[in-house]
Amino acid sequence: MHTHTCPTSVSKIKESPIQKINDGTMLAMLLDAPNQSLREARVSIPVPSAHEILLKVKACGVCRTDLHIVDGDLAPHKLPLILGHEAVGTVVGVGELVEQWTIGQRVGVPWLWGTCRHCAFCLSNHENLCDLAAFVGYDHDGGYAEYVVADARYCFPLPDKYDDIHAAPLLCAGLIGYRAYAMTGDAKRLGLYGFGAAAHIITQIALSQGKDIYAFTRPGDKHSQTFALSLGAEWAGDSDIAAPVLLDAAIIFAPEGALVPRALAATCKGATVVCAGIHMRDIPSFPYSLLWGERVLRSVAHLTRADGDAFFSIAKQVDINTVPVVYRLQQANEALDALRNGRLDGAAVLVP
């Protein structure tokens, strides 16, 4: 999808250092086809159009959505593709219609590239549901590169207290995790199924608001359970056993459909169970009695800019430690493999 009002040439960009950078090329990690390793390559530095900014990437988080695209769970919308939608960078080029960003500013690039801005969803504060929405690292090349372009209207300023590496995971694990968390309302006892990048951020926010966290991990994953307890979780255990109390709400971050009936069974009447991922394996059939009692089962789709504003307002007040595990850009395949096999506490972050 093209969200700009008109294309622009290099000569119309307010400041255009592109031709002076390296020979106009950059290092990037390319996905040529699903179920293949990313390929290191030199490609042309992108040129920002009217509403776009060009960023020199300082750090880019590795998200499970990236893994779903690589592993073929989500069909790529373009190939070859540069993944990455948790990019932190410095503005080095600005399109002619950009007003909110200037050269040298630090900017965060999230999953949502842009929307149509005029449909019923966009006009009712549900731009995340826009049928013409496009996404960074999916419809448009993302941050697994030395430079990235983004629609300036959908980027975020980042709190100064987080350096680039710690800020990167906030842009998806934090943002979409927060949207899922907000759907649980005033639930006191919150279950988190899958304790990775999003869960460890939401745990810290929830604890700051007086909530109790019950962390569920892959059976036998004592390492992640210990990690959850170290952050202040009330309890941590295998996802196939019951928590010691009934939960007021649960968020399922892991892409396992079998967790849905387990989470419903673990909650009290009136509870909400939120499926927070963009992809989930099939949900098995389950008895209506698990849903009965006015329990609510719902999904999360993407994010809105309002979500970002609300989340970063909280991030300014709460000291969130994103526990980054740093990889060089050229090690992107290693980072994806660590995520695929559950070897990460916290969040993987690529640094060019």
C-alpha cells in the first residue's frame, strides 16, 4: 500500500545526504523466500517520499512476527524483503511534506507503516483494523539494515532515558503487549502464557500498577520461570498445570492454540482471555462450560498511534528493563534461531 499523497524525487527532499553515503548503498539482511536463511547483501539506500523520513538505524528488535514470516506462517507480501519493525534510528533525510521530524532527531519505527486515513475504522480510532493498513518489515522494507524509510506520521518519539538497544523492543513487544494488557482492564491476578519479550515488559508495567503476575512457560522451561520470578512474578510454572489461584485475566503471547482452553480453564467467571499474537496454531475444540460464566475470549490486531502515545507515557514513568540480547546485524539468522528455539530471556536486538 502507498500512503503518501504524492511521490517526490531526491531533489525535493529537504535534506538529502543519500548520494554521499557509502556510494548510495547499505548493508541489509534479505529474505528471498520463506523457510530460507536471510541473505547478507548490499542494496540501494531507500529515498524518502513526501511524507517519509530516512533513518540511520541504530538498533532493531527481533520480533516473533519476523520469525512467522521467515518460517512461512505468514506469507510475505513482498520479496525479497527486509524484515524488522522495532527500529530505532536517527533522521538523516526528510520528505518535503514532513513537519514533525528534523535531521538528527531520534525516532522509533513501529509495526504499523500507515493506513488509508479515511475509512470507518480510521475515522473511529480503530486505524489498526483498516483494510488498507500496511506494515513495516512486511509490506515495506524494515530495519534489518543500515538505513530504513518510514512514514513520518506513524513514528514515535522515544523517552530519553532508554538508550537505542533498550528502546528497540518497546516498539512492538512493548506496544502490542500494552494493547493486549489494556484489554484486561482492572484484573488483579493476571496470567501470561509465553514469557518472552512482550511478557517481560508487561510484567514490569503490571507490577508497577499493583497487579499479581502468574507466568506460564513451555513445560520444563525452568530458566524462563526463574527469569519471571526474578522480575517479581507471584508464581511461575509449566503451561500445562494450573496456577495456585483462579486468574482474573490472561494474555496468551505464545502462538499455541492449545493454550486457549487451558487459559479459559484457569480463569474465574467474568475474566478476559486475550490472544496477543498475529498468528496462532489452530485452537482445539473445547466445552462451552469453559467460556460460560461471561468469560470473554478476544484477539489483538496490530496497534494504533493512540496505543503508542499511552504506552510511551507509561514508559516515561516506569523504569522498564527490556533485557536486550545484542547481535550484530549480520547475525540476524542466529537471533531468529535463538527465538525459534526458546533460548532467549528478554529480547534480541540487532545492531548494524
